[in-house]
Amino acid sequence: MDTQLSVGSKQLLSYREELVNSQLMFSKNVDLDNVPLYRHYFQYKDNMRRSRLYQMIRRMPKGAALHVHGSLMLDPEDLLKLTYEEYLYICLHLSHLKFYFSRTTPKKPCPVAWKLVEDIRMNHSNVSEFDRMLKERLTLGPEDGLNLDSDENEAWKLFGRTMASILSLIEYRPIREKYIYKSLQNLYDDNVMYVEIRINLFPLYELNGTVHDRMYMASLHNNVARKFMEVNPDFAGLKIILSPSRKLSTEDMQYEVNQALTAKQTLPDAIVGFDLVGHEDGGRSLKEFLPILLQAKNGIDYYFHAGETNQHGTSTDENLFDAILLGTKRIGHANALIKHPVLIKTVHRNDIAVEVNVISNSVLSLVKDIRSHPLATYLSLGLPVVLSSDDPGVWGARPLTDDFYVAFTAVASKHHDLRLLKQLAINSIRYSALDDRGKKKLFRTFEKKWLEFVNVVIEEYDMCEFC
Ligand SMILES: [Zn+2]
């Protein structure tokens, strides 16, 4: 019964796919014996990346990443490279780290003096040590002391600090442009073919003092994605879910919703939806903005974060009810959904996809032992699940491979096989915001890449005797 319902169980594998599957399952069993998946992500990350299974999943076409925060997706190594750009000043004091690009010393507040990063590097006795420190400050990692005992609020505090430092680096237009392009490149290299990002629009600046209006940032993403697609025509693009903070006052939220409706009319192809972001337990609930959100419901689609909590019966838990009542197309995280059997049925009936981000839940201390993640139940029930990575840049995860690996190995059943992975990739296209034409095109690309993947694995393992 369990296996008949579960995600992927209806997929039929070809003979050649069965060959790949046997190799995949062999490698999965090796990892189940050798990779300590009961520990914290930071503790098995390197181990996992050396495994054959990881390499196979990395090579596999994974469809789309549908839950990624656009300002937190670039790998720390690439962020560090951006700090080599000229005119970059740094304000570094204890836990405070901010950047600003300027021809002269910035007039912005800083508890110590602003310094040119270039000067620091020139005078530093050990540049790689300085770079290591910078990279650590732009990442959440083992050095931040996050582990299985970490408190969720403490994790979010560290996360907020890291996020502020990253944001200060990418508010400068030329850097943001490079940032977007490189992020798309990394997605593409990770065999992700399409992305929907959540971003809060903010004014980007130029060296000559020009400050662009907020809409400029949306157009910039759209233009860079077009440029990327000219070079890589099989990449299906980037779309935007406008996402202001859930901490805003009612008045400011009304303004944001109005802005989103206008933006949607200005860039109807690029802007596909609206969401509220930030620590759900520490912000305002959907209920508090109900009149505003009800009013705008027909002008823009909703993709709400909801139920990213361990607390039952709180307003965050109940965001799930309001998200569904407001007609959300997908639900971000939905960890608490497991506690609401009636809502699970509604989600199933209304075909609302659940966007699961296992590593984010681990790093932000929501799920201590990842093997107990509610995703296991959602998979068994055959819910419309999509896997994504939330803020992969912040913890140095690959755009999608790490999350696929952890979900497949640590959370899914030992019996779940290639059919699950294929179904998850298919789901990510099916539940995307692309129109029917876009989905059809992406499915065609996916099928082609899937065949290539199957052929490469068969060749590499020299498995094909009869084909
Ligand atoms: Zn998120």
C-alpha cells in the first residue's frame, strides 16, 4: 500500500534506466552504511560529496529549483571572488561586517574606519588567512558553532547577520549583475534548468552616485537571464516571486502589495508571484494581512511560506490554513502540515505543491535529526512534493544536488529509487509558474537530458551487455 501511493511509484523505467537504477541503489546502500546522516549537515557534507551516489545525482537533470532566495544563492567561494573588485570598502568591527563600493571613503555609519579591501590585502601578511576569514563571515558553517543542539532563534540570529553582510556586497549594480550571471551558471552546472527566485526589490547603486528605482532590480534579473539564455539556449530562464519581509507594518505591506501588482503589469513574463519572507515564528502571520492579501488575490499568484515551525497551534502553524484559503499555488516548507490530516487531504485534492528544503531545515535548527523530516511522510502519501534549497549560498551547498542527495539518502525510504528522483524532477517542472508552452518546452529539454544522463552512466560503469 505504502509503496503504491508513494511519490515516483507510477514511473515505469526502461531497461536502460533499470541498469542505471541498479548502480544508483548499490551506491545508495554503500552511503547508508558509510555516511553519518544522523549527524549535522556540516559534519557529513565533505564525506557525502566524495561519494559515487553524490556524483551521480549531481550529473542527473533535476528540472527546476522553485524555492530559492535570490540574494542568498551564490556559493561563498564566488562571493569571495567578488570582493576582489575595485573600489570596495569594508567596515569590519567584531561581529559587524558591511561592504560599500565608492571612489572615496564612504560617509555611511561604521563603528570603526572604512577601509579599502584592496589596501587590506596589499598590507596583510597572510592574504589567504584574510580571505578565509571573509569567506567565513559570508557563510554559515561549522565555525559558527551550529550543531544538533543549536537553538532555532540563535541560528536565525546568525543567519540574519550573514545575510546582512552578503546583501551589502550585492547592492552595487555591476556586482549584482555578475552575481546573477554566476548564480545561473552554477545552477546550470548543477543540472538545474530553470529557477524561480524570491527577492525583495531594493535600489541598486552605481559608482557615480546614481541610485536606481526598485523596479530596476527586477529588470536587471530579467536582462541577465536573457543574456545567459543566449549562451545556453537549453536553460529555461529565471522568474521572480516578489517577497517583502513579513515583519512590515500593515501600511508598508499595503504599499508592497500595490508595488507588486504594478510590477506584475510592467514585467508580466518575469514576475510570477508574491510571498512574505523572514523567520516565520518571529514575524507577522498571514492572518494579520488578510484584508490586503484578499484584495490583491486576483492580480498576482501567491506562493506562501507557511508552517516552517515545530510549534503546534501557533499563528505560524495556522499560516497553513490561511495560505490555502488565499489560494496559494505552492507552500514553502510546510513542515507543520504533517500535524493536520485534513489539510493534507486539501493539499492533495487541490494539487498544491509542497516545497521542501531539507538542508535549510537542518542548518536553521528546525529539524535536528534529518531522518525524522516530515518529507518522509509526504513522499509516502504521494503528495505533490518539489525539492529545493532555500538559501544554498549561505551554507555553501550546491544549488540542488546537496538537497536531492540528503532527501534521497537520509529522508526517503531505503527502497526509494531512481523513480523517485525522476518524479521529483518532473514535479519541479509541473508545479512551476511556467505557462503550458514553457512547461512543454522544458519537458522536452528534460527528456533529452535525461536520456543523455542514462547513457553517460551506462557507459561510465560499462554496464550494457545487451543494449
Ligand atoms: Zn524560504
